[in-house]
Amino acid sequence: MGAVAERPSSDLPSRMWNAVWRPTPGSLRLLALFGVIGNVLIVVSGGAVRVTQSGLGCPDWPRCSGDSLVPTHDPDHPLLNMSIEFGNRLVTFVVLTAGLLVFIAALRLRPRRKELVWWALAQPMSVVAQAIIGGIVVLTKLHPAAVSLHFLVSPALLVFCVALWVRAGEGDAPALRLAGPWTRGLTAALLASCAAVLIAGTVVTGTGPHAGDADSRRYGFDITEVARVHSVLAWVTAGLTVAVLIALHQTGAPAAARRRGHELAALIVLQGAVGYLQYFLGVPEGLVLLHMLGSVLMWIAAFRLFFALRDRGGVPVAAVTAPPEPSELPAPSDEPEASGRRGARTGSGPSPAGNPQPA
Ligand code: HEM
């Protein structure tokens, strides 16, 4: 008996319902992409809180102020700051909902792929962790270390989101390496240096003027020195990106991997330019937000490059169709069931072309 075709639903709510309750690898991938976008948005909305000095707009947590969960009139806290901080808290709920939906979809996908379930579970869990750290930020009156940690959880969470997004679009075959040990080693070093730039960036922020509130504590370093360390690390990252690109071209790496490398290189050039511009212009708010957005986009691009260096085969065949509702099950038949080829490299999903290299 052939697989039951998915009944096309015309209206958006039932399509959304199907995407979660009767997921296909494609719909799971789309939900995972929403998770990636939601986490990028939360970085930018968190940045907006900081640069508008709204960090203590809601002076309490989990309540906004006094007994109220939402912004109310408070003589010490302007309504605009309160609303900006409250808006950022609301984005957390959106991201949490996206995380829960993607987790349900990963659980419902047939055949169930355990690894996807774990990546998906990490998302709502980390949003909860992020909400708690957000609370610590407020309760420590924006201590710079808490603010740094609050930012850095987002790139960490994005690792889960990107992993799910990528893995939902490929199979479970043993990883076939598409690049040699040198290229892989350089890419691992590139990821480490990206992480170092992000960490150093938060130290620059925690030393500079954008504390999130006029009276909150700073790290107390020399701003020129920390900005220098941060920009040197950015140059190291740029150098490693060039080295990876050369290695990809010289070893005939797959076109997809080279494309990911070019995307990353373009983002680093833009990010570096914004970084210098904001430094020399005295960190204007708009550029700070753009720099924050660029930092997470770069991080995502670096992980996509990392994943493009191996092939896990096409999506398992049986997972291509959604599990049917009981009412849609066909009448029993004597024909044998079509069995899914879990992890088959010949599955229906795209498989990157290139020169596979031995480990
Ligand atoms: C690979 C490129 C770069 C990345 C990924 C990056 C990333 C970051 C991150 C994550 C932050 C902290 C954001 C926050 O805590 O809210 C930051 C802050 C900062 N970065 Fe970069 N950066 C890069 C290059 C540069 C360069 C070349 C400069 C030039 C000096 C620069 C100047 C700054 C400054 C001045 C801040 C503090 C902004 C503020 O006060 O809010 N960055 N960067």
C-alpha cells in the first residue's frame, strides 16, 4: 500500500495545526526556522531595551512593577521605558511558544528521530533559562556580568535552533566528511574565535555607555583597551574565514560549503565595518542594534558552514509524508506496507554534491 497523500488544507489555521500535529520534515524545518528567527529578534529587542535605557523600565521580575504584570503608571519609571522592557518580555513568550510547538512537532514526526527531539527540547528549556537569567539581570540592577550572560545565552540557544533547522532537512546516515582534516580544523578554530569575539563584545558593551540604565554598574575596564581586544579577535576571525575559504576552494569542497563560506565572509566584512563605524561615532543606538543583529547572523552563518562540511544523506523516506489521522487511514489491504529506509543516503532530500574525503 502506497503512502497516504497529505490532504491539502486551504486555511492558514489548519495548515498551522497540521504543521505541528501532523508534521512533515519540511514543516518541522519551517518551524525550526521560525525558532531561529525568533531568537534573532529577541537579541535585537533585548538590544533595544539596553540602548533606550529601559533595562529597569519594569523594575521588578516576574511582575513588571508593584503588583502588576503589565506596565502601569509609575512616577519613577516612564511609560515608554516600561513598555519597551515589557515588549521584550513578550517576545520571550513568542519564542517560548515557538520552542514548544517545534518540540511537539519533533515528537509527532514519523518515524520519530530522537536526535531532532533532543534539539527541539533544548529550545523551550533554554528560553526558560533565558527568562530566569533575565530576572537575575533585573534583580541585580543590571550587573554587567549578568547582562553579558543574558546576551550570550542567545547564541548558545541558536546553536540548538540551527542544528534542528539543518538536521530536519537531512537524514541520519553516518556523517560523510566532505572536507579534509585541515579544513575541518580551521572551521572549528573559526567557531571558537567567533565565540571569543561575542564574549569580548559583551565586555566592551559592559564597559561602554549602553548599560541599560543610567545608574547601573560597569566593568570598570579601559574602553579603548577592551575595544582593541575585541577588534583584534574580530581580525583573527576574519583571517580564519579567509583561510577556510582558501582551503574550501583548493580542496574542491562542495558548492554549498563554499557558498556558506562566502556568506560568512560577507557578514564579517559588514559586521567589522559597522563595529568600527559605531566605535568612531560614539556608539549611536541604531548602529549598536545593527551590530548586535550582525553578530548573531554571523554566528548562524558560521554554524551553517560547519554543518555544510558533512553529508548525512537525504531525509528518511517514510518521514516525507505526515502521519495520517485515524479517520484518513485506508481500508486494510493485502499489499505489503512500504517500509521507510531510515537514514538512507538515497532518501528524497537533497544531498550535497562534492568530493567526500576520508576522515
Ligand atoms: C567579527 C566581527 C564582530 C562581532 C561578531 C562583534 C560582536 C559584538 C558583540 C556580540 C557585542 C556585544 C553586544 C551586546 O553585548 O549587546 C559587540 C559590541 C561592540 N563591538 Fe563588536 N563585533 C565585531 C567586530 C567589531 C569591531 C571590528 C569593532 C571595532 C572597534 C567593534 C566594536 C564594538 C563596540 C564599540 C561594541 C560596544 C557597543 C555598545 O556599547 O553597546 N566590534 N560586538
